[in-house]
Amino acid sequence: MLRELPAITDPRVIVSNATNDDAGVIILTDDIALVQTVDFFTPVVDDPYWYGAIAAANALSDVYAMGGTPLSALAIAAFPEDLPHDTIGAILRGGIDKAKEAGIDILGGHTIRDAEPKYGLAVTGTVHPKRVIRNVSVRDGDILFLTKPLGSGILTTARRNDAITAAELEPAIIVMATLNRAAALAFDGLAIHAATDITGFGLLGHLSEMTGSAFGARLHAASIPIMKSVVALAETGHVPGGSKTNLSNATLNGVTFADSVSTAMRLVLADAQTSGGLLVAVHPSDADAYEAALQKHGVTTIARIGEITTGPGISVL
């Protein structure tokens, strides 16, 4: 559908939807560009406060993935008329608290009536025009880092199916609500060639966008961080439909798997994430420095999961 829309011709726009990047970027001055993004979704957890916090963290991630700094946000929400006011208030407070953690305010927003709750943010950030980090600027030999474990889609589906308890979902809630701010602060001064955040298309889908047709990637399944019980839950069928679609698309797009990579693990690699970590392509000479910077900034998941290769195609070993 997007191919049918008019192309963006404003010369100030240096990142648009043409490459499925995380946010749009438009130059204001020689030193300042605006980063603009919007994201909202239906509840992924039962607790309204954490739903609001997760939705806000997810929206903010797009700015961090571009190498930007959030500046302000507007809330976008849809609520049923009979939803209790304290529930709505908890959702909004979750978003406000997470925005405060990011160092910004939610200046206002817009709501409509709808049968199913929806909440998120339109976020504006800033970045130096020469320091924008794209999702499509990988180079041969880049080391791939992942900064959060996979499995939130499978775990939230399992909770909806009563296959796990609320307490068993809590670690995933903390992961989803964690800002990617620290992982982006670690970019400073290093040769970060490309980055994106892992969300609805899963690790394999977002990596395919990064590599495009000019590059490939080699992933090491044993090095990829996964939340507790996720593989076992995938083995017993607690997998969202979007993750299954992601795996089908990955196979159609030429992703190959070693025989040792189980069907359940393949589904985990394609799992549709909510507020996932950053997938970062780093020049090999700066890989150790990036890992040290992640540690310095307090990132708890630091995983080298593979490398960029020449020629198309992603292989999982």
C-alpha cells in the first residue's frame, strides 16, 4: 500500500518510510534534526499501570534506535466509555512515569472512544544530522549485539492462555518496560553502523530489514538471550499468530537454519516482541568498547549474537 503513496520530496527529510526505518528525521539547522515517531497498541499485560509504561517505553525506543535524544511526547489513546476512571488514570500515569524516566514530559494528547483500549505516544527527539543511525547502513564484518532477551510475545500469549502465572510473567514485564536509553548512550564516540529496535517483526524480520539485498548475516543461536521458559512454551504451542507469520515470512525471504536449530527455537527467533532490545551493528574494532560501554551504563543483557556478511541471506547456526 505504501508504494502507492506519493514519494516524499522535501530535501530536509533525510530519513522517511522508504527503508522501514524506526523514525522519520528532518533537518532543522546544520546542527539539529528532529526525530519523529509514533507507536500505540492494545494491552499486552493485565496491569494498567505497566501497560502504560510498556507502551511508552516502546514508543521511545524508536528515537533511541536512531541515535537520538527524546525531547517531548504526545499521548494517543482510545478507551471504552465504561472503562473505570482509575484504570484510565493508571495507564496514563504509567506512560508519564516512563517519560519522566526518559527525561521528558508528555505535553498533551488526544483520545477517542473505542471498544478496546489503545495507548501509546507520538515522540519527538533531536539528533545531529551527521550522527543519525539508520537501520540499513550495515557493513561487512559488523558485529551484531542484542540488548534485551527475546520471548515477550510467547510469554504474554502464555499468560493469556493461563499457561503461566502472573508472577511468572513479571520478569518479562520488567524487560518490556525497560528503556533502551542506556543501550543508546553507549553509542557515543563509537563506530555504530546501524541499529533498530526489535518489535513486531521479531529478530529475524528486523534483521532482514537491516541487511536488505546487499548484505547477509550469520546468527549463533546459542548466543541469543532468551527469557526463562520461552522455548518450552513454544514447544507446547503458546505462540502468537504474528510470530508464526514472521517465521513463515523469514523462510520465504531465504533465512536458513542449521538442523540443530529446533522448530521451537526458530519460532522464538521470529517472536513478535513488544518493546524489545536494540539490535546494533558495530564495527569489529569497536565491539569490545561497545560491550564495555553497555556495562558502564548498566545494561543487563549484553549479547554478541552474530555478524554481518556479504551477499544476501541470513543463516542461523
